[in-house]
Amino acid sequence: MKISLNWLKEFVSINIEPEKIDEILTSLGIEVEKIMRVGEKFDKFVIGKVIKCEVVAGSDHLHYCEVRVGEDVYSVVCGAPNVGEGQMIVLGMVGAVVPQNGMVLERRKIRGVVSNGMICSRFELGLDDDHSGIWVLPDDATEGLSLADYLGLNDVIFEISVTPNRGDCLSHLGIAREIAAYYDLPVHKPVVNLKENEENNKDINQFVKVEIKDPEKNPRYVARLVRNVQIGPSPDWIKKRLEDVGLRSINNVVDATNIVLMELNQPLHAFDFDKIRDNKIIVRTAKDGEKFITLDGKERTLDSNMLMICDTDKPIAIAGVMGGENSEITNSTRNVLIESAYFNPSSIRRTSKKLGIQSDASYRFERGVDIDNLIYSADRAAQLIADLSGGEIVGGYVDAYPLKMEKPMINLNLNKTEKIIGIHIPKDKILDILRRLNFAIIDESPNSEFITVRPPSYRNDIELEIDVIEEIARVFGYDNIIPQFVSTIDFSNGDIPKELQVPELRKVIRNFFIGRGFNEILTQNMIDPKSAAFFQGKLVEIANPLGEELSIMRPSMVPSMLKTVANNIRFGNNDLRLFEVAKTFLADSGNSKFIPNISELEHISI
């Protein structure tokens, strides 16, 4: 998923370098796969003014030009027929890479005249197919400005990878919440000021009805209505915003729903309201073998486990996956019904997989959306659609909510938290972290070792106490959790304290080595005769071995450790710090076939 830095800054006030944002998100468990500067391809292209233009001697089309960029003047040879003195132009400087063909501009002589760059056409800049001449800019273009800034391409795009449990981070709001929690900053959601047309005190509930027949699959469905829209292209700022995050502009109504998707992580669907029979939405499961044509023009065969959005006559969308041709927004659409719903993640996952469709909507519904964000998302979309299309928002909204959902209260044991994280974090610090993560603090009795909290509605991954502990550790910072070595035991006199039993001693040894960066290995107690032959003493032979390679109880830890080291080196892992605490075996008396006494000794192999 792609996140725009400029867009992100509308949600949280930050002024930090992209590399720092990368570092912060990585520390919080969100992987940044790539950082892309939108205007990077226009590096070394600047706005200049042609202050001199003369025909090159002996040529019928080449011109010698002097281009001023701030205080510097560059000599350039140009072959375009429309170049002239006084023009504002785009100068590609020496070292620039021409977007259209990848050519690196160099200083060179043309007809005995030194040319320091190139005056560019829109075609050469990769902006369109116009190669009739150079791109002449308006007279008020700012001399010396970079082309990227002139085009408004000064954004930075983060390509991030979100784990399946963190569906709440699949939007600018979600990433803003993470950064805000890290810096303890407020989050600013878009302000929604609806201008509702109540049309003689009527509201949407007099126009639209919603019936949910399967609340388990669809606990909540919110609808908004915008009338008298004019379908057309979106303004450039909408197109650019969507393009920067990898989405294609469709029209002003569909683009509005996609803006909300990328802002708030709420998939929406826009229906042509006039194509909905009896103005009624019915949410039901499909009939086995039922046919439906989706927006991509493909006919789908449905089954009775698939949730559908229907009117009183027919299906009009596959819930949470894709809309249908029979209700899509077209140039003739005048009235738009906005769907903002919560669908069961498992249901959407099964439907999406069976039909072979993964849309931006299904990708988010599969991970769970914020059921408490539906009305706000519908309002935001209605406002955008009205602003972009000139439509009128019908008063009110439909909110069908047959199956109430509430996050569980979770009791957090502070002593357990300290034991799992490994260090003591003061109670007030834990409370601060939880508040920054928008947990509701239900009970924080001063003298109690328990805190009762409720996770925010958008955190569908938090259900247990251990989930809360993980959140505390994540925001506190794993780098701030310093390994605490266990107290060592003084063996300097050669004696092990009698009160220290073998299990306790094993634990002390394991903690000692793990705390110093070693990895513990566990190997078989049996080895092969060839490896055992290197060691003195009476070997313990197994009467019914699984195989010859496991026929001798090991007299030493060395063969097992060497085999593990060799296997690691074979696969290219040369940086090894290994240890094992285990037993070795030797016969005290008897023969190898019948042994009454076996010595079992505890050893450490490093």
C-alpha cells in the first residue's frame, strides 16, 4: 500500500525527514518497503528564461540561446521551431536524465557552439505526446523553480507492507495514528460540514429502506443519499492524489469514495439510486447457482454462502467484494446512494477466494474495518460528492444495526506485564502509552496491580491480555528494553549449592547464555557408532534402534554440536553462538546388551 507524505501531514502535524518516518514505522512493526520521491525523475530540470536567441551560422533550424536561471546563464543549442527570446521554458541541465528516452544530457559542441543542456518539450518530459516544439510556459512562471515544484510533484510516497492483523493501518488515518502515538501528538480527521437539503422536512428514511437478512455476515449497514449530481471528471488535485497512491481516476463520484478509502480505511460503494428497484436495499445470501455480472463485465456463479446486496428484484453487488454492472455509476447518473457497511471478515475472505476476486474493498474487509466509523465515512463521502458534482445531500442517514458489536474489556496484570516484557515500566507510563493508543481506561485503581481497558473500535486484532502487553512493548520501544541478566551464582569454590536443584541450575545457565546473545539448540540423545568411537568408556548401545545412525546413547555433546555447526555453515550461516544443556550417557558396569547401571551426566556444550 502507498502512503503520501503530504496527505499524511493533513492528519498529524509532523516535520521530519522521510527516513525518520521509515525508522519510526519499522520500530512500530510496520515495514516500509520503499521510499519514492514523486518528482525524482525531474531532477535537474528547472524553469528558465530565454534572454537571447539567434540562428546558428550555417544552419536553417538551429538556434543559439542563452537561458537565465536565477543568477546563472547557460548557453544552449535548440532545434525547435517555436523557440524565441523572452520565453519561459524548462531547461534540462547537464546530468539530467530525459524521462522520454532515458538519455543523460551532456555538455557538447553542436556546429562549433557549446550546448549546456536542452530546452524541453512536453513529449521529452514524458507529460504527453506533444512534440511539435518546446514547452512554452506562462510569463508568470517562477524563474529558477524546479520543474517538480512547478508541477506540484514535491511529495514523498511510502510503500508499506502491513501484516494481516493490522488492517487498521491500511489508510492515511491508520498510519497517522501510529506516528501520533509515537510522538504523543493529536490526530486531525477531515472536518465534515454537511449542507443537507431536508426537502420539506423529509429525510433519507422516507426515500430509502434497508433490510438485513443475515446479521452475522452484515452486522451494520449505513446509507447516505446525494441527489441531482453531475457526473464528470474529477479536478486535477483529486486525480493526482489518487494517482500518487496507485489508484486510477474514474469520475468525480467514484473518486470521492476512493479518497475516503485511502483516508479512513472504509471501503464504500456508490450505487445509481434510480436503478434500485423500490428504493430498497436487501442484504441476503445468494442462491446456489445464481448468476451475476460484476463491474468488470464478467459473469459470476454464486453459492448460498456468498453475501449479496440486492433490491427487491435482483442482486446489485457482491457484498464487500465488487459492485454490479446493473447499478454502476454512469454519465447519466443523477442520484447516488452511498453504502458504508461492516461485513464479516471470514465471509468476505471465503467469497473473494472462491470467485478469484481481490479488490481494494475486499482486501480491507477481510482484515476487518472500524464498525464505529461507518457514519462518519458516509458523511465524508457525501460531502465530497456534493462538492465535486454539485449534488444535494438528502437529510439524515439510514443506520441498520441489528447485531451490536462492542470491544471486550481486558484486565491487564502489571506484574505479568513486567515478567513478559522483561523490565519494569512504571504504571503511569503504561497508562500514558495506552491512552496514546486510544485505549479506554475503565479502571486504574491506584493500589491495584490490575488495569482494566477496552481497545479502540478499529483494533480488531486486540482481544487478549497478551495483545495489550505487546502494544505496550511496541510503543515503549523494543530498543529501550535492555536485557536483564539473571543474578549469577558463585561457583568459585568448586561447589554447587545443595539447594540449587538441577532444573533451577538449567534455567540459570539458559538465561545466562541467552542474555548474552547465544541461541539454544536441542539435539538427539543418540548418535552413530562412528562418532561414538572417538570417546573412551563403556558405550550404551540401544537394543532396538531406529537406525544405525541413532544406535548409541551419546557419551559426549561434541558430535551433536559439530553436526549442528556443520549444517549451519553448509547453508551459509557462519555467525554462530550456540549452546546446549543436556545429558550424556556411559555404562558403569555390565555389557552393551544388558546394562544394569548407566551414568547420566549433565553437560554444557558451547
